[in-house]
Amino acid sequence: MITWTLAQGLPVDETLSTYSDLAFRTAFGIYALALVASLIYYAGFRVPKVSHQQLVAAGQGAAAGGSGTVGRSDVGLTESRSLTDTGDENRASEGNVRWARIAQLFIVVAFLFHAGSMVTRGLATDRFPFGNMYEFILGTTLLAVGAGLVLLRKPALQTAWPFVLLPVLVLLFFGGTHLYSEAAPVVPALRSYWLPIHVTIISLGSGILLIPGVVSIMYLIRVWQPQGEERGWGARLARPLPAAETLDRLAYRATVIGFPIFGVGILLGAVWAESAWGRFWGWDPKETVSFISWVLYAGYLHARATSGWGPKKAAWINIAGFAVLVFNLFFINIVVSGLHSYAGLN
């Protein structure tokens, strides 16, 4: 059924809008099941004792080879290197792999319903589905899960999914309850070809940067509880986590990808602002906080590449950038009055 809004005289397909809402609820439910499955895998994860024995045996083989056995040192070193380089993968394979696969399947299915919700929302309103806060959260979390499916595909990183799915579910719950808007045409200021360009790139950058944000938190937990030396109440939380070096590397690489995309989104927003308001930059609250988050991420990349800072201090900067990003998403759009306020709710 197609209805017409009185304010703009534009069509809204109520049937497709209903399908979009149904797909959203289905995706949310399946994401919740994926979280449960990933938590079961996480809780059942066990570090095998044989890995250490194999590493010692490889070292002994290397020592024996060095004392005169032809070719034995090369074999021992190869074994030792392979055990070191693939240690995370070997540890991950010892967990309850079935639950990890179930969680991965749920995530993929939920991702497809999530994408379907976005597509049908756009078709229902005959516009790009980024016109309000509900749709923006829907798109950003979709891209965040997509980034997770790419960046966390290795078996060693499957234990990271509870840390990713939890904020995704919180964002979707808040967006689907407090920020939900009925499918409707956007306000006149957003009827521009810049909407799909600027907002999509910003959402993609923000979605990707969600991954290094949570990974940096995991890294600090791992540093607090070194691998193989877990003690106290935090041991169970930290034991399934990959090595600190693996998490630090993942956070850095993901930020290297997301940071320039987010920066391009800000620049294109300035171009749109010039055409819409006659100036590239006016220190609007959203512009200002976006710039602050960009500076923090630039600081993280600089600190990560500078030997004097170290990865631990850099991780704190990365988390600060992520916190400002979330603050900009909610507080600035909803509470603070500015030129971007119309993008908050219909």
C-alpha cells in the first residue's frame, strides 16, 4: 500500500516500510543469538597445554641440530617459527569450534536481514536511507558488522565477536526504540545528491573505526593479564583473548583503513556545507566534535608509529577517539542545537 504525506506530498510504501521494520527486528534477534553463541564459545575456550610442550620440543630440536646434526637446526627453527607465528590460530582451534561456527552463521544471516532492512527502507521512501538518526545507526552498525566479517575472519580472532556484537546490539536497541522514526521523506535540506555521498562515507569510516575501538579495549585487558600468566578474577575474561601483539596489530591496521575514509567524509561534508550554507567550515558543534575525533585518531596513528609512546599509551588514545565518535553520534545530534540538528529525528 502506498500513502502520501500531507507535508511534502511524496509517496511512502507502507508495505515495504513494514517489511523493513520486520527485517530489523529479525536481524536484532539473530544478532542476539549470535552473541549468545559467541559467549558460549568464549566461555568454553581452553588454552591447550600441548602448545608449550611442542614449542619446547622444537627448541630442543633446534639446539640438537646446532650441535652437529645436518639440517636439524633448520627443521627446529622452522617448527619453532611456525608455532610462534600461528600460535593464536592453534589456540583458537582448541576451543569449542562448533559454537564459533554457529555464531559466525548467525552473524552472516543477521547481516543479510540487516541489509534488507536498509534496502526496503530506502525503497519504501524512494530515497537514500540515511535521513534520520535511526537510519544512520542502522547503516553504521551494518557497516561495522561488515568490517568485522572481513577483519575478524581468522580463527584466532573469533573470540573478539562478543566485544563487537555487544555495542552493535546496544546501538541497534537504542536506535530502534528511542530514536525510531516512521518511514517518511526527508526535510528539504537533506534532498541533495551529497546525502548518499557524505553520509555513506562517514558511516563507513565510523563503522570500521568501531572495530579498532573495541580491539584496543581487548588489548588493554590482555596487557593487564599477560598471555599464559592470567591471575585473579580477570583471568577467565582475558584467557581466550589473542596475544597482545595480534590485537595491537589488528587495531592499528583497522584504524589505518578507517581513518582516511572518515577524513574524506569530513572533507566532503565541508564541500556540501559550502553549497548549502555558503561556507566550508563554521565550527558547528557536530563539525567541531568530528574534527576532535579526527585529531585523536591522527594522534593514535602517530603515537603508534612513534617508539617513545608505545602501543599501550596509543591504545588509550584510540579508545578516546572512539568515545568521542560515539559522543558525537548521540549527544551532539540529539541534545546540542546546531545546523546538523535536523539530522537527528524526523
